[in-house]
Amino acid sequence: MANQTNAVNPSVILPFAAICNFEAPTTELAPDFVPSVWVIVGEFATFEEAKAACYSHKNHPALISMQVHQDMRAEVAE
């Protein structure tokens, strides 16, 4: 059997995700209830790219908050 090595191409690893929280439209049934939804804006190779994606939505009137998430898990292709 040949010796196999699992190689990971660094160009396809996108460990950073830009995530935004938006206020959803309220309903007439419960006008005091403000529903919200978390949206993954995209996945990026660097923290700076993910941060820029978050800030590209900073003027959206429904934006509640934003965050950058980093996936620290080591993934190995088989």
C-alpha cells in the first residue's frame, strides 16, 4: 500500500465568518415583540476581510449587532 498524506490547501480554508444580527419586521399580532435573525454574511480567509464584510452593513437600519467568528477546528480532507 502506498504511503498517503492528507494535504490541506490553505487557499480553500476560510476560518473566519462575518455574522450580523438584524431586527425582523414586527407583526401586528405582537407589536411589542421584536424578532431578530442572525445572518452569516460570508466566510473569509482573514479577520480583516470578515470585519470589512460586517462593517459594510453598518448603516443598515435593521442592524442590531455584528460579530466575527473564527473556526479553530482542524479539518482534514480524506
